Amino acid sequence: MKGKKQKNRHVYWNPYFGGFLLGLLIIATFYLTGRGLGASGAVKSTVVTMVNTVAPAHAENNAYYSKFIKEGESPMNNWLVFEAIGVLLGAFLSGALTGRLKLKVQHSPKISGRRRLMFALMGGLLFGLGAQIARGCTSGAALSGMAVLSVGGFITMISIFGTGFIVAYFFRKNWI
């Protein structure tokens, strides 16, 4: 068992190399598409499509949803949706090629898998809400914003990591 753990330990890329490649990807994205990366817009397009499918009258009369609904055009026909699908497919492909594609919940011995999933869901919902309020997520507002030297991009990144650092203090007992 110990040999297998040692073998899998070398499967991960160096994080600095990954960051370097992410920087090259952002440059290539700006060059090829004229815009940076983003992901929260794909979630918005999915929600608008779902609401419009389930309750079209509500979606058309809602000030927010109606902005994204056009006759004969799906909100899912958005480059952010295709980017998010590509990220998911790439993650699954990477996991499959490296033998790490397993269904499991990673958590500290101090908490249950269920509690870990609850924290992850709450954190994801709060982050999604924050991304909508800030008009962008980590990749869109922070990384792409910083790539073009936007003050807002730097403020977003400082806010995301600063808040994470502060909140981690209160939740540390669950992990260490």
C-alpha cells in the first residue's frame, strides 16, 4: 500500500509549473478570443435555461432572467458554457489517464464525509453568490482581470485569498 501511495505522489504536477501553464493559457485565450477566462457565466446560463424551461412566463417577466433570453437563441449557446464543459472533460480525462478517477470524499479523520460535503456545498453556494455579486469568479474577475492589470482584478484576488485565509482560521479544527 505504501508503494502505491508513493507512486501516486508523483502523478501531480508541480504547482508552479501549473501556474505557469495557466498564465500561458490566459495569454492564448486573450489572443485567440479577445477575452480572458471565466466560469461563473456558464452557471448563470444553465440556471437561466433551466428556469426558462420550467417556468417560461416567470423567466420572461423577470428583470434578471429576461436579459439573457432571446427569441430563437439559447442562453446555453455561450462560449463560457463550452469552456466549462471543456474544463470538466479535461479534468475527467486527466483523472482517467493518471489513475486518479475515483468516487470518494476526501476529509480529515476529525469530520465525517457527510459534514465535509455540507461544508463544500455551503462554500460553493457562497462563492457562487459572491461571483454573481462581484460580476465574476476567480478565473474571470481575478485572474483575467489581473492579466490586464485591472485594479478590480487585484482587489478581487486579494479579497478571495484574504477571506479564505481568515475563514480558514475558524474551520481549521475540522482539518488538523
